[in-house]
Amino acid sequence: MKPAINPNSPTELATVGGGCFWCTEAIFQMLPGVKSVTSGYAGGHSENPTYEEVCHGTTGHAEVIQIAFDPTQVSYDKILETFWEAHDPTTLNRQGNDSGPQYRSIILYHDATQKEVAEKSKATAQKNFAAPIVTEIVPLKKFYPGEGYHQNYYRANPNQGYCRAVIRPKVEKFEKKLQGK
């Protein structure tokens, strides 16, 4: 269990996509210093997209998460380090069996500082991968929160098939890393 966060502490936002937002949401909810994680859509051209529209690949949006974090407890650098570890950034428009542009690897920066940190982080992360990283680094134009049933998905549906087969192994691996094992 991560320590409680003071609701009056400073808050910054990070927006990333690394495949299915249910998977990335579950990982980032465990990271100390994270206040909240919202699953949604960004990086496309359609206004107010729905899940069904994003799944059809016509909106240009990716499944992303928006992370509200306390920068006195976790840095944007650490957010990105976790991002690189949470998915395979070398596969274009795919994570595991999930394929399509909505599953692309993407960092949507909120300001010039985040852009600079993201570009440096990508260069550093590349040393850990044999194949080239294909992650997009683009400005966040607008974030659209996903439908309510997508929020807190893994915690609300731990016995659902996709959660057991795909998300749980990722969560267990990340738990071990947090515990230093």
C-alpha cells in the first residue's frame, strides 16, 4: 500500500499512452507520489471521442492515461522511467495482442520542460532496447477522459479474463520491482 498523499501538496500532470489504458492505469496507480490516474484519449483529431470510435481507429486518438502526481514525491523523470518499463516502446501501433493506432506508444507533453525531459528520457531508454523506440513525443492539445466504466478498471474487475491474463502479470512484476525484489 502506498503512503497517503497530502491533498494540499503540489500537483503536476503527465499524459502517456503505452497500449491498453487499463494496463498502464493499473501500473501507475501503484507508483508512490501518484495522486490519481485517469484513463482517456488524446493525440487525435476528433472532438469528444468515444471508446468505440477510438477502437475503430478513425479518430487518430490513442488510449492514454493522465497522471496527477506530487512532484515533491515523484519526479516527471521517474514517471517516464516507469512508462518505458511498463510497455514495449519498440512495437509500432501494438502492445501484445492489442493492435491498432489507438495502442501506440506516445508521450504528450504539457510544456517545454516536459518535452525536453521526454526527449532525453527516450534517448536514455533506447540503451535498454535492441530495436528502435517508436514512441511519439507530441504536445498535448486536449485530453478526453474515458467513459466511467474504464476508470480504475483493473481494481474494479480483477477476475475479468483480460485482467487475469494480461494486466495481473504486469502488476505483479511491477509490485516486485517496487519491493526491491
